[in-house]
Amino acid sequence: LLSLSDADIRRYVEAHLRSSAKPLLDQLFAREQAADGGETNLLRMARIPALLTGFIFLYRSSPHNTLPASLGALYKRLLPSMWVWWWLAQAPIAVA
């Protein structure tokens, strides 16, 4: 799998969120480190482009919530949100 660098993550998030990217980037690059001294699980997951896209989608849907810190929690929040967006996109538009 392609692993994104810190600079790649920043560029990707800024391209999608423009001026509202800072709070999401702050969550992804939190100064806290994992117990083993490495990077946090959140940043480790953000290095995978598909998961980073999921974080961006969740952030856009609810910018005031914290991001899920595990893959299971990400899918648990992402799938229902995506289903609602898909359902709304399929709804007929009433023209008056």
C-alpha cells in the first residue's frame, strides 16, 4: 500500500478543506505519541489514502467531533454517514 508522508497528508487535507483544514490537521498531527514512542494510531491510519479520505469525510460531516482512533471505530462512524449521504443523493428533488 502507498504510505503518505507528513507533507502529502497536509497537501491532501488542505486541497480538500482549504481554509478549514487546520483543526483536522491538528488532530492528525497531535503532539502526543504512542506508548512505544512512535506515532499515534490516528496518524498511522491517515498515511493510507483511503482512510485519510474517510477522516476528511467525517470531519466535513461533523467538524466538532474527534476522529475515531481505531479502524473499527472509523468504519463504525463512516459507513452510516456515507449511507445517509448516498440516500440523500438518490432522493427525488421536488420542483414547485
